[in-house]
Amino acid sequence: MRIPLSHHGLREMACITAGCGLAAWGLAQVAWPLVLLPAAVETFGIAFFRDPERKLPQDGSVLVSPADGTVADVEEVAGTPLLPEPCLRVGIFLSVFDVHVNRAPLTGRVAGLKYQRGRYLDARDPAASRENEAQDVLLHGALPVVVRQIAGLIARRIVCTLVEGAIVERGQRIGMIKFGSRTELLVPLRLQPRPLVKSGDRVRGTSSALVAVAAQAGGGA
């Protein structure tokens, strides 16, 4: 059975395979059962870049989760430079065991992109949202939202495949964050967003409904 893997990890997977292969050869000279150690490391390393297919929720009006992981917080914030107004923010923490491919929460147009250089605090630290390396994506469809990709303690590279003006479909892959990280969804409060999750909930990119909205902004795509 083929395991779907993200092409964004080709370089890392090649390095992992080469390193583990060399380690296995050396350990085999000592005692062949030791070969199982690098084999386990390679299996874990390759599995990190898995990219499974997902089904959308039946309700086509809800915003779907942009990432796999655990909901770290659901709170009101001042917004971001791309969406400078009060927003509901749902933060998702991605451990090294989660799928790290990010998805679009709605169908719309890429209305803005903003990259922020920064620190590499633990993604569970509330300050990580303000201070860490991050990539903001403003999507404008029936309503405007921002997806924020945030590097964590281990992560050193954010991948965003989008360009301004592109049209994305709900659930479409938009990039990934390599190793432990955080992904946020911000929705303007004026649209009366209602969170469908709470802190501690486990969510899956594309297949989990994250936020419902009572009002529609209209246009934009």
C-alpha cells in the first residue's frame, strides 16, 4: 500500500534515508539486530512527511481546519497586518507526530501574503504567535480569513506554495511547516464567528469543521 508523501520533504527524506543507511551499515558490523534502530528512525522521519487524502465536512458553509493537531487556544485578538480588525483566533499546535501539510479553510482568492522573520520559541508558548517566524495568508472568498503558519522550537522552514491572486479551493493544500509548529485561523468578529472546537480538541486538516459564521462578507473571490 502506497503512503502519500509530500514532495516538500524530498530533500529531508533523502538525507534521512542516506544517514540511516550509513548508520545501519556501521551497526551491522557490530551486531545485525542493531540495524533495527536506524530503520525505526527512518520510518519515523519519512512518516513525518505523510500527506493523506481527506474528505470535506458535509456542511459546505463551515470553515475547515487548516492543520492537524490539538487546539491550543480559542480567543479574541486584535488581528494581523493583513486583517487589522478584531478577530476570533483558533490556534492549533502540531506535534512532530502530526501531519504538517496545511490546507485552505475556504474557497477564495489569495488577497495577501506577509512573511515575518522571527524567533523559534516552543509553538505552545503564547508568545510564539507574536515573535516566531511566520507566514500570513489572507484568503478572501465569501468572507476574509487569515491562515497563519508559525514555526516552532524545532521547525526552521515554512513552506507556502501560494501566490497573490491565485484561487484556492476549500481543503486544498497550501504548504507545510516542517517539524513541530503552530497554525492559526483568524476570522473577523464582525462576521459573528462561532467556534466549533475548544482548547484540547484534536482536529484534522480539511475534515474537521473549525468555525461557523453567522454573517457573510460577500464577493472577493
